[in-house]
Amino acid sequence: MTCWEVLHCGKENECPAYPKSGACCWSVTGTLCCGNKRGTYDDKVRYCRAACKFYKGVMVGSISVVS
């Protein structure tokens, strides 16, 4: 599963995580999280830990990703 499949952002074609890094999008610089461009890893992971249901789902194992 990928972030765009879970979050239905509609921006996957514009996102640097597309098409190969949607299962670990928090590790890609400049992704479009909820329509907002996220810069550095530190900025992104802080946001993801606090607010991203995809990140939280992957980390607790409720969302299964296949690379």
C-alpha cells in the first residue's frame, strides 16, 4: 500500500515519492503531504509523527506496505 492509496490526495503524479517511494514517503524530500510541500526529513517526520494517518498506520502495523 502507498500513501496516495490511503490518503487519496490526488497529487501523486506531482509528488517526488511517486511512483516508487509511496510506502516510505516520509523519507523523501519535498513530498506533498496533504497538499503542502514538506522540506527536510526533520520537518517531515515531525509532521508525520504528529498528524499523518498513513505514517502512524505503517508504524503500528495496521497498514501493510509492499515494496
